[in-house]
Amino acid sequence: MNHKYSPIELPQKKKWTEDERAALAQKLDDDLDRFMEEMAAKKAEKPEPRKPFDFDEWCKEIDQHPAFMKEMPKDGKYKDTIEALQAMKYDKEDDEDKQQNAEHHKNEGNKHFKFKKYRWATDCYSNGIKENCPDRKLNAVLYFNRAAAQKHIGNLRSAIKDCSMGRKFDPTHLKGVIRGAECLLELEYAKDALNWIESSKKIFAFTKETSETPDLTEDEKKYIDELEKTRVKAVELSLKEERDKRKSRAEERKETEAKKKLLDALKERNLNLSPRVPFDHPELMDMARLTVSLPLMRTFDNVRFFVSDQYDEYLTEVQFLYTEVKEWLQNISGVELTEQVDCNGSCYARTDSLLPHNDLIETRRFAFVYYMTSANWDSEANGGDLQLFNHDKSLQPTTVATQFAPLRNSLILFEVSEKSWHRVAEMISEEPRLSINGWFHSTRRLQPKKPAVESIRRFIPENKCKLLKLINKDFTTEKRQNEVQQIFSDNSELNLNGFLLENIHKEVFTELVSNPSYFKTVGPVNKRHVARLLEEKAAQLKTTSRIIECLKSTTFARLAAKLTGVTVSGAQTSVTVSRVEHGTYWVLGDEDAEQSNADGYCLDLHLFVQEKQWGDDAGGNLIYIAEGETEELLRISPSPNAASIVFREPGVLSFMKFANCDSTDPYFLFTVSFYNVKVVDE
């Protein structure tokens, strides 16, 4: 006999807990038992002759039980019971169906992804996610796979969101974590990528420790290595971001200064400007919108540009260098010169100078200088002499051999070679030093020798010291250290005023300024001219030696780490003490760039010990620049009892600007450098 069942219109399902299901199951069992007992009792009350078994009648009776009903009773009877039965029967089946469907969508998406149909793959993964299957790892795979497809399409931000969701479902899916970091790096969010990686590592470690399988699999080890490589890349990009920000800030300051000079000039001339110009706020000025209204000239007015008669004759007769002088020079030297003649004009003003160099570049053969100074030039009052140097066995410059005053209408010639060291002495007056200078060229090419990098002793800190007896206790408190570390993290450099105890600072200054003979000037002068404190002499200075021993200690290394967040433990360290005064400088060369790259990431601390503040125009500043660039990354000006800390990446170099005649009393610079430090705490 065939039975046709009409579909039951199911009510909206209720979510049942396990306890509720168990209670309802027990209730159904009891109801079924009671139903059977009632049927038996009725039969006992009204005994009827045994009828033959009727299958249709039996079906009708069974259909009246909630477990076998094919239609919902209209009076609502058995509603709760039927819902419970449906929950028991269909919920588990729904979960299984959802997982199967999600797996199907994932597999379909993978096929599309394989054939680079990334948008189709995204749709498939999205359909799988919509299934809301109970398998957390499968959900994680769906999100991470959709992130991969989004990444190929170019929807990097959507990919990052999917990676974040995927990590919530499965923190151990390191491949997806790496994908999220890569997306952040592509968007140039290096710091966010670092935070993402570090937080993912912590979540992964915690999840593994609390799981049933805490040991790492081979795949996990592989992905951890890959994640570490991504972290290193993120660190490098983060440092580049910081450098670019500093460079941008420096350019903005430079642009603002240029605007200020222009606006001051415009204001002084009382010009009619449109739109209205914010003279006191040059940073707000948009030069592109500036127009200047000038009164119309009368028809009989004339405009004439002229050169002062004092120099006009020289400018018009400069051609003699290209003809008569060149021919004469070839005849007396026997050197065949090429057609190339370089010619420049120079004007030196007060505090200007040119540090020792030999002009040895490419095919330069003879250097010349033709002076156009005033007729009564006085070298003692004005400075600006051309000084020629002696040299040592390695052809490095040593002392001044002779010097020439820049006398008007005089011509100086000398051959360019490895030992043609010369400089222009500092100008000490406002009288301009004017000249025409340049080089005659030949086919000869000489490669200049690289001078050696200054040898500074390095060591691993071992001893301890009592910081509180030397250093301001404010920098030893945890609260202050956390504040300083946050500033350093944002800027990669910071300045700490009042670093030493005030009485210690005064004692150190007094000891050093009273013993100039304890310092030795180091060179060669084409690289540096600076006086360094001799180690054997430092031991004779009571307070100074305590400071030096402190800077060399493991205690100070830990303080530096707490102030910066940079791990310096076990790093090679150097300490120098320099006397900076009029004439002090050091410059950079290719050999310094090579050394910087070999030293890796470094942490520099500069402690200034001085009695008075130096003027802004006195020189003696520490300048940081990147290899191959001319823009300053950072300028540190000397300030009494201040410590400047700088995080220096490979290829970043520092030099000291020439301390000119505006410098007054000397200052003393303690420099501590930690080499090849760890860029991020492990």
C-alpha cells in the first residue's frame, strides 16, 4: 500500500541546549510509554474479540503519535514535543550539510584560484563562509583563501580583514598570518605589519602550549622561519619609514625657512601682495598662489643690469685661461691637455672654509685659482689663505707646508696628485673672498687611496656600576623609562636634558677643561681634526674616570636598553671622549659607509659636558645622513648636560660640522656606541 505524505509546514526552529534535549527525549519516552499503557488499558476495559491485524488501522494509530505525525495538529497540541524531535533529528544533519557545502565551495574556489580566476574564487570562498559551518579550521581556510584571492585582485585592505578573521578561527594557520603581513607591507604599513606579526606569534605560542599537540610540525617550523624573514623585512621598511619621515620633516623645515626669508624680504619692501600673506606664519603660505602687483613703469624709465666696474674687467677677460694659460702650461709641463677646462666662481664669506682635500677626481691634472679680492687684502684680519700640506709615507696630509694669501689679480697653479693636499683657511671677516677656480684635464686617471677608518677600541661590557651616584635618578624610574622609550620608538632618537647629576657634570667639566694636555689630536686632517682623551690620562681624573667606567658597564647597557627598547646585551661597545673647540671637525668617506654597513644596526649615545650654550651658527654640530644622500636626517646641537640617543641603521653615518670662529669655550663629548644590536626584542 502506497502512502502519500503531505509536507509539514515547520515552525521557526528553536536552538536547544543538550540538557533541554535530554529532558525532552526523556519526556517523549515517558509519553510513548503512557500512550501504550493507555491503549492497553482501554483494551482491557472493553475486551473485544481479537480482530485480524489491519495495517491501515495501525498506521492511523501510529500517525497520532508526535514522533510519527505527518501533519501539524491545528489545535497546537504536541507543538513543543514536535519541535524537540525536529531539533534532535535535523540539527545534526544541518551541521553535516553545512560542512559538506563549505568544503564543496572551498574546493571549487581552489580550482578557480589555480586557473587564476580570482574573482570567481572569491565568490566561492564567500559562499563557503556563508554556510557558517561549525568547523573552525575550515572557516579559517576559507577566510585565508579568500584573502589570497583578494590580494591577487588588488583588494589589499579586504585581504587584511579576511586574514584577521581567519586568525580568529585558527591562530595556528601561519601561512595566512604571513599573507596578512605581506598585504600590510604592500600598503607600506610597516609598523602595523610588525604589530601583526608580534601579536600573531604570541597567540600562536599560547594556542600551541594549550593544545593537545604542543610540538611544532615541520610545516610550522618552515612557516615560522618564513614569518621571521617577513618580520626582518618589516623592520627594515619601518626604519625606512622613520627615515623618510625625518627627511620629510627636515625638508618641510627647510622649505619653511626659505619661505620665511622670502616673506621677510617682501614685507620689508612693502609690496602689494594678493592674496593676503601670513607673514608671521610662513608654513601656511602657498607660494603657488602668490601674485605681486607692481606699478607700471613710465615710458621714459630705463632698466639696466650691470656688474660692478671693480670686477667687470676680470669677467670679460677670463677667456685667457682657456687659451694662453693652457698653451703655456702644456709647454712648460710637457703634459698634453684635453679640451676640457672646468671653471667656477667662488665667494667665501665669514666662517666659510674648505677642508683639506687633493682634488683627485677622474682626469683632473692641474688646478688653478685666479683671485679677484680687494686690493688691500689682509690675511691676518680676513683669513682665507690657500694652505698646502706636507704628507706622510702613506701620502696622507700632516702639517701646513706653505700658504698663499689671495692677492688680487694673482694666479696660482699646482699639479693634482695623490699628495696635492690643500685647503682654504677659515674666513674671519665680512670681506668677500672672490676667485675664479677650476682644473685643466689630461687623459691620466688616478684612483685616490681610501684612508683608514679611525681605530677605536671595542669591548663587551662586563663590570657593574652605581648609576644613582652619577646619573639623574629620574631616568632610572620605570615610569620615566617607559615614557622615554615611547618617544624613542616613535622617532628613533631623543634628547635627555639634565642627564648627569648637576654636581657630577660640573666636576667633569672642571677636570677636562683644566687638563688640555690629557688630549691628543688625531687625524689625518683630510678626515678629522679632533682631540681625544687618552685612556692612561683619563684614569688620573677622579670623576671623569667614574663616568667612563659607568658608560662601559653592563649596568649602563641595561639602562640604555630600558630607555630605548633596543636589546644591547652582549653587543660590542666603544666609548670615546672628545674635546670640541674652534677648528674641530670630522668628515665622511666611502670607507665609513662600508664600516657602517658592517656594523649593522647601532645605538649611539652622545653626552655633552659644557659650561655654556653654543651659538646656532658656531658649528660643532653632529650631523646624521644616509649613504649616498646629501639631505640631513638629524642634526644634534651641543647643549649643557644633555644626552642624545640615536638609533642608527646600516648605511647611516654621522660627522661633525666644522667648529668655526664663532665658537667660544670648548665642550666635551662622551660618545657610547653599541654595534650590531637587535632591532626588535625577541
